[in-house]
Amino acid sequence: MSQINVGIGELAVSKTQGEIIKTFGLGSCVAIIVLDPKVRAVGLIHIALPDSTINPEKGAKQPGYFADTGIPYLIHEMMKLGCHPKGRGLIIKLIGGAQVMDPNHRFNIGKRNILTIKKILWSYNLAVVAEETGGNVSRTVDVNVGTGRVTISQGS
């Protein structure tokens, strides 16, 4: 069984049964997991910030870093595996978006990430079916490509 580690601003997609896709240290960052039971494909992206307009160059070079560039990129990569071009049948799960290293709630990056992600997913007619978001703890998450089972642990 192989494992693909996904860093901040990265994504991975797979149809390899038994493979594990994993990301670590989701504080204010959010992992979006996309499952397609028909095609038996899984995608995971580790989004750091909601909006690429603060750094369009980075958004172009590393689209997964931002929600507004990362979600279209993730959907595109899932389509390459045979998923429906309009996202029909996709199951979406969110993990992360915690309030860490911002005790005065000055920036609210986690909350802004979650809201922006849901808004963008809605524009694709995609709804989140499960989430573990918010709070003030970091999370690590992995998903088994063969079973679609998602495992979440606190800490990195």
C-alpha cells in the first residue's frame, strides 16, 4: 500500500485501489476531499488561503494554495480520471479551518477559508456532505482510495 503526502497548496488525485492520500497540520488550512464512487477516484487538496487576488503569480504557479484557483484545478484533475465534467455524483468532505495562532480573531483565516470554499463549491452545484471544521486544533487527515474511508486525527 503506497501513500501520497499532500503539502500546503498541493493536491493529489488517484484511482489506485489501496493507495492512501494524506495531508498533515491542517490549522486554518482546509482539506477538500472529493470522492467519486462510480469512477472509484479520490482527490484531496490542501488549501491555505481563500483568495488568489493577494498574490496572482502564486495562484498561477501553485493553484492549490488558494480556494478560488484550487477548486477548479481539483475538479479538472478529477475529470482526467473519468469523473463527470460538471461534477455530478461527487461526494465532498471538508476538514480543517481551525482558529489557530490568531487568538484575537483578527484574521479569521480558517472561517474565511470554509466560507469561500462552500461558496465556490455551490457555484459548481456541489454540496458538502460531511465536515469536521473550526475549533482550535490542528488536524491530519488521510483517505483510502479503495474504500473512500476518511481518517482524521488531531495534531500533526
